[in-house]
Amino acid sequence: MAGHSKWANIQHRKNRQDAKRGKIWTKVIREVTVAARQGGGDPEINPRLRLALEKAQAVNMPKDNLQRAIAKATGEADGVNYEEIRYEGYGPQGAAVIVDCMTDNKTRTVADVRHVFTKYGGNLGTDGCVAFMFQHCGHFIFAPHVNEDAIMEAVLDAGAQDIQTDEEGLTEVVCEVAKFHAVKTSIEHAKLVPESAEITWKPQSETQLSGDEALKMQKLLDALEDLDDVQNVFTNVIISH
């Protein structure tokens, strides 16, 4: 397990997000905008907006920026109309990749995404070509030092489907999307702090890559995440660092 550490992959992702905070702000604003447009500007009755605002708080985004985004989305001010679109494709060794985007120009976005796949040895696939390999779910990850019994006590009654702890001590909790906020609230009441708490596409099985193939895959994932229109990238690969 030491050579293919899921914990190392999580830390790599967090470090990259810290290094590109300005771009993270842009992605969060888009998520707030779309969430408010679809479900209204009140986070108390719009779970997606509530989660987006929590993400904004986690990256220290000014409240004025968020209020302007919500105002634009709900028609109180002029704003850009973003459209959600999902792409699926393959990386080195047939690794599965899902790319969630928000864009005001689909032609530009698909060209950018296709270019990155091609440049780093992958290819853009058709709708549904890899989604069946993933579970759309609520997903929580706890660092190795967090007590597993405390986690189980907090999440089981709230509706968690699955709890697993690996050889490194990292604990993952999975729940239905509809139960995400109930589980998250229960975790907060227990004063537990997950490394990540998100609605995600979790792979049903994982592929391990090392050496040159792992390097190409990491470059592919990083390049996709760097695209302005890309919100999230999901893969079934564990990369050796």
C-alpha cells in the first residue's frame, strides 16, 4: 500500500488547491451561481447552495463576492449564464476520467478538454462510456488519526451506507446523495473534522499506476483541473508518488 497511497493522493490534491486559490475562487463562484439559479438564493432550503457556500467559506472567499453571485443568479443583477456539462474519457492504460464543467461557451470547453486528453495520452469518450464505473454519492474522508468508532457512531444513524478503513488508517464514509447533509450535520455535531466532505463520483474499483504512466496520468489530471471551465475531475486511478 505504501507505493500507492490514497492518502498521498488526497494530500497532493489539497496542496494543488492551496497553490491555485485564485482559480479555486472562480470555480466556487460558478458553483454558487448555478446552485442559486437552480434552487433559489436561500441556503436554508437549497442544499446545493449551502454546500457551495461552505466550500467558499473554507477558501476564505469574501461574503460580498458571494452575495453578488447569488444576486446575479436569482435575477437581481445581470450576470453570465453558465451551463453544466459532463465529459467522460480515458487516460493512460484505459484509466477512467469524469470531468464536470460549467461554461458559457460549450464549443470552447469541449475543444479545451479534448486537447488536454490528447496531449497527455488519453482520449475523450462518449456520454456514459465510464460513468457506469462510478457511484454518485456523498463521500467523507477522515485522516488516519481520527477514531473509527467515533466516526461510526456519528454517521450510521444519519444514513451512511458504507464505512471502510484501509491499511493506512484512512476512513471513508459513503452515503446516498440525498442523505449527504444529514450525515454531514451529524459529523459536525460529533465535533469530527473530515479531510473532505463532498458529493462526488466514487469509483467502484481502482486502478493503480506507477512510473511513466503515473506521471502522464498526473499531468493529465492537473491540466484538466487547470482549465477555467472545469469544476471537478474524478478518476478511478491511484497514482504512486
